[in-house]
Amino acid sequence: MKNFNRIWVGMLMLALLTFSCQKFEVINKDPNNLNASDAAPDYLMANVLTSTAMDYGNLGSGNISGAIQHTAQDAWSSSYSNYDWSTSDWSGIYGRLRNNQVFLQKAQANNWKFHQGVGLIMRAFNFGYIADFWGDAPYTAALKGDVDAAANRFPAFDSQESIYAGVIADLKAAIPLLAGSRSSHTEITPVTESSDVFYQGDNEKWGKLANTLLLRYYLRISAKKDVKADVEAVASKVFSSNEDDFAMPFPGIDGNTAYQKNLAFGGASNFKRNKMSATLVTKLIALKDPRLVIMAEPIVVNSVVDATKFTAGDVTTLSKIDNGVRYINPAAAAAFRFKQFNQSTYSTDRPWASPLDAVKNFYDTTPVYVGIPISYYGETFTYNLNGTGGQANSSNDFVSYMRKDIYAQNKGDLLKQRLASYNEVCFDLAEAAQKGWSVGGSAATWYNKGIEASFDLWEVFHSYQDDVDHYAGCVKDFDDYIAQPTVAYDGTLSRIMEQKWVASWQASVEAYMDWRRTGLPTLNIGYASKRGAIPLRFAYHNTELQSNTANTNAAINKLEESSYVGPDGKNSPWSKSWLLQGTGKPW
């Protein structure tokens, strides 16, 4: 861990270092005017790895966590909980790809196979990220400004299909470069080990990662391409335990190196306004799932609806606490809700929901754990009749925060930026087996392994066994859990995707990609949703429209409008790119 912390600090000194043979030395240049080409390969690698992890991880525990309804926000929540997505800028990803290109060139010049393999994987990962979220994008003509700046000032967009083909080609090319024993890779020095914040220079794990990402992308395009033989070819070469996960721990030494929702550097609002989604909480309660105790904080005060505790005709006293129980006055609660609800504003522009949806289910008397409904009408810090909340701190003792002793921290054993995982592999192979493909086990076997891997990852029956035992609403061991009729594998893709969705907690990007291509799990949309549907992509940013107009418009014209685009036109988060066109998914 000391080496890991040093590498984060070392990244700040990136411009002070350069490479000469296999030694690192300070160069005699103004440190304020250096660029990536002056930096040492290992420090370039560290920069690419850490920035990729933070960027992708921020999505997985941020807006995409809201999109897939793992968490909800109850203040400044428009983009997070109501799907009001603005255009998105990809310049940071392309900047990282430029650094990665320099890193790759240096590795190739020195014939460092390990570094070349890592560089190819990271190129694939970041271009895959762009194709996943935007669709068509500059690829073949990208990153060539140093070759011919004039000719490449307005790079053409490659199709999403061809970018995926390039991603797969890069992953395949990386695998032989990472083969062999670790000792055969003489370029893996102590500096390399500390710069590799994922695997500490373990070439075999990087090779497994390449195959794991191939499996991911084969399934990603499986509705458009015949990938059966490809999946079968990599099935035995992927992650084989949680120890293989592509996950970066947080040093937690400052705001840039700490878990996103921490209290120390992010402040009270940063943590408190991110709460549990009712979609996930309700499902976990129904499944008697012990992972709920890892994710959520119990509510501070339980609520009971009891009109007899209030004076007849009282429509102003919402609730009162008596002997540790909060009693809700149903008459006052109804008056409070209807007073907030502006029917003239919301009755005509929400065709996907009845106006009554905005006033029903405005409190939850479920004991222990309560989540916020997705796209809840109005200022959601008032949900469950919270009378003390406000946007400044978004305090609400009547819904569940994320578990404070885990997620309010800067770092921790369970806090990592997880970009790919063993449980994802298990569920992917379960899906492949469910299709009838030969992947070394039955769908039921891989499905059960996926759940078990998730339980082990979150230490459910290890470090947190006492918490599990204390919560009366969950099962107490793994065998009892998978034996439940609501959990036991039933031969359907729906069952696989539901458990994969739960297991992707705090790493929600893949759950979102799976939902987008399968429509599973089924997710309802709240009354306050911008369009009545979850968006499907990031819209091209205005900067791209203004600076590369012709090529961006050509890409936009290839998008397929859905019934949810509204006034956006084709460059809409609700338009379909090549990957979804003709599939009927997710709607």
C-alpha cells in the first residue's frame, strides 16, 4: 500500500521524469512546460490506469447508479434520479488516450511486451467506453494530430460497429504480449509494479483481463453478431476468482484519491444526498438478501400510520415520536402531499404516468430499510414525510443512507473502483450457457457461482456475519439463500440478469449496458422522469458539434429516433445507436 500511495503522489511529479534506457532521471527542463512525451513509461501507465479507474468508477457509483436504480439522490437530483441528461463531453477520455498512445509508443520502441499489452488493453477499454456511451466516434483518424495536424483537424467518425471490432482486435493482440512467466518479462521492475495500480505487474492477470473483456464485448454485440464460437473460445481463459478483479483501491489521501461519496473531503451534502433507491431496497427485502446490510444504513426511526395518536380533524401535525416510534397522521400527510403537488404543471407533460402517481406512495412504513422511489415528484428530501431536511445537507432520518461506516469513508477494504469482476464473468457464462453454448458448466452452476462470488466479495458471511445475524429480514447462509424460490435458477435470462444487477452494486456501468441490450431487469420509471424512459446513450457535446460539425452531423444522422426523443432530434439520449437498432431492446 505504501507503494500504491507513492504512485499517486508520483503522478503529480509526472512532468519531472523522463526515460533513458531503463533508468529514471530528472531532466533539465522547465517543469511547467513539459508534456506527456517527456514522461517515463511507467508513470504514463500509472496516469492512464488511475484516470481510467476514477472516470469509469465515478460513473458506476454516480449517474449510472441512478440510471440503473441502485441509488437515488434527494437534492440536486435532476440528472441522477430524473434522467435529465445534458450533452456529454468526451475530451477527457481522448486526452487519456493520447497519453496512452505515447505510453504505447515508448513501450514499442523499447520492445517491452508487458507495457505494450497493458497499453493495448487500456486503448481497447477507453475506446470501448466511448463506443458504449456515444456510438459512432473518431477512431481511425483519432490521435493523429502529431502526424498531420491540418489533415486530422476534423477527424471522421468511425461506426460503432467498427470501433467494437477494433476493441476486440486490440484485446486479442494484447494476449500473446502478456504470455510467459513473469520472470521472462525483464521490463517488470519495482517501479513497474508500483505503477500498476491494478495487478502490480502480474502479466498473467492482465492476460485474464484481456479475455474477460473479450467475453464482455462478445456478449455486448451478441444481438447483432454471431459470437457463439468466440465466447466458447475464451470461456476457460477468463477471471477464475475475486482475486482477479480489475479493481483499484483508494489511497484516500485527498479529495482526488478518495472514494467519491466520502464525508471527509466531499462534505455532508456529498454523502447525505446519495441514498438507497427504493427499487433495489424493495427487491432485496423481497429476496431476503443479506447484502442489504452491506449496502444500506437502517433508518433512524421506524414509522407507523396511526390516526388515533392525533386529535380528530388535525390536518397540520404530520407526525410525532412517542417511545422511539414515529406515528404518522394520515390526514395531515395527505393534505401535505396534495399541497405540494402542482397538478396544473404536471398533469399535461407526464403522459407516461397518471397524476395520481405523484401523490401516492409518499411514505413508507417498512421497518429497518427504506429507499427513495425513482423519479419521485418534487424535492425528494421530503420523502417519507421528512420535516427537517433541506438541500444544504439533505438530512433525512426516515430513509436509508448508504452504510456510513463503509461509504462515508475515504477508503476501505470494500471500497474500490471496480471495472471488471469475477461475478460478472460468472453471470456472463451463465447467460452463454442459457443460450446453449458450451462454456464449461451449466447455466445453473455459473449462476450460483456468480451469487457466491458477490457474497464473498462483500464479505457477507465473513466480516459482516454479525450484522447479517442481527437483521431478521434476511437469510443467514448461502445455501438457504439460493434455495429460495425467488432466487433459485429457473432457466430464464431474467433470473440471471436480476442477480447480475444486484451484484454490480457500486459498479453499475455493466448493469446499465446489460439492461440496455436485454431490457432486464424490468425497471419502472417515476412520475418526475424527464421523458418516461431511461436514456440509452450520451448525446454529442456542443463542442464537437461546433468544431467538427460535418462529421458529427453525419454520425447523428445514423442514429434512430425513438418515441422518447421529444424536441431533441436525433442527437438525443433516447436515440438508438447501431448496437440497439433492430433489436427491439430495451424497448
